[in-house]
Amino acid sequence: MKKIILLLLLPITMIAQEDLLKDIDTATTQKSKVESAFKGLKIVNIESTKLASKGDFYFIVAHRFGSLKDGFEGAYGLDNAVTQLKFLYGVNNWFTISGARSELAYDFSGKFLLHSQETNGFPLAIAAFTSFGFNNTLKENIYPNMKFEDRLIYVAQLLVSKKFNSKLSLELAPTFFHENFVIDDNQDNSQYAIGMGGRYKFAKRWSVNVDYAAHLNRSSTSPFKNPLSIGVDLETGGHVFQMHFSSSQGIHEAGFLGNTTGDWTKGDIFFGFNLLRVF
């Protein structure tokens, strides 16, 4: 009788084991969004794939001192500083808008999340960034025939990042930007660049960040160079404090992608910081 009961229970036991294995398999392959590839909305100068959360309002101060090469006469960069003030808002979790102003440019932008990186799923985070700028450095006393449209700048970027582990994240940023006015007559108004950058977290609240952009169709007579920036991020409660050295004093995209004047090999670099406060 016992043997008969065991034979009757065997199929039920096998079905229960099969269901348990399915649950285990589902748990190990379940997709989840990868968070915090970058803590800052920018790596240093280049936009990261991070967006503001829905309803979050940011106030951002980006400051670049003068060149260190000016030495004592320029107070080692304390003179001739540039400051950008930016207000940024998360319309929803996939769309962020901002408006900014510095001595160099007015800038209005939007960032769109196209796809998040997933555990056991899509391997990359992809976002799009676009901005509309107004060049504030073109003075009418220098360019008396200047028209309003000559000041306009347009930028479009595709941001592609991957968080490899809890410490390392990397990003590529193919970029198109158009300046209606360029100083070098041999330079095309429509320009292309490929940005790249990364973040390495070396302590609980600290990371080292690096970004670089290679201009792809710069004129051979252009006085400008490719920007390289190196810095650290410090996470402190409600904000991220970024400190860095950069070969560019320009903060808006066309400023550092197309008009970088500094040179690391000559000590012509700018110390600066980005301070983000979210409300």
C-alpha cells in the first residue's frame, strides 16, 4: 500500500520541483535598471547619461578660474574667472530641461533618456542631449555688422554609457554642433566631435572623473585645441561637488568642444568646480 501511495505522489513531487526550478531561473534572469553610472549630470564638461528625477529642481554653479599659467600677475587663476549659473528641472524620469547663463553664452537644453542599462538585459544606457545657445562674446564694437542670428549655436549629442561594476563607468558622446559665426574663416560652421569619459569610484563618497573630446573636422589653421579635463566628485548628502582641472574655460558645449584655448603641456589649464544642489 505504501508503494502505491509513493507512486501516486511522485508526479506531484516532480511538478513541484519543476515549478521551483522555474522560480529560481526567473529570479536569476530578472531584468532591473542599473543605477548611478554617474553621480553628476556631467562627467566634467561632457554631459553624462544621468537625468534629473521627475520633479527634482537643481541649481548648479559651474566656475572656472583663469589660467594657472598667468602666475602671480593673474593671482594663479583667481583673476579672469568665468561662472555659469544653471537651473535644471526633471519634467519626468526621461526628460530634463535647463537654462543657463555665463559670461560666454546663454544656453537652453534638453536631455532625453532613450534606454536604461539593465542587469540581465540591455547592456548600455543611451540618452540624447540637445541645446540652443547664444554666443555672448561677440561684441558689436568688434563686429559692427553682427546680426542676431550670427550669435546662435546648436548642439546635438548621443550619450552612450556602460557601468561595468560598482566602481567603473565609461561613456562615448558622438556630437554635432553648428556655430553661425566662427573666428577662423577656414573652419566649417557645422562641426563634429567624439567625446569620451569615465568615472572610477575609489572611496565611499569619492570618484575620479576624466573626459576628453576629439574634434573631427577642425581647420588646420584653427588656434583651438581638444579639451581634456580631470577631476574628482564628492558626494555630500543633497549635492555633488565636482572639482577639476581642464584645458577649457568654456562651459557650454560649443565653448569647450570648438573653442578650447588651453594646453596641458604648457601649464595653460583652468581650475574649476561644479556645485549641484537639488531641491
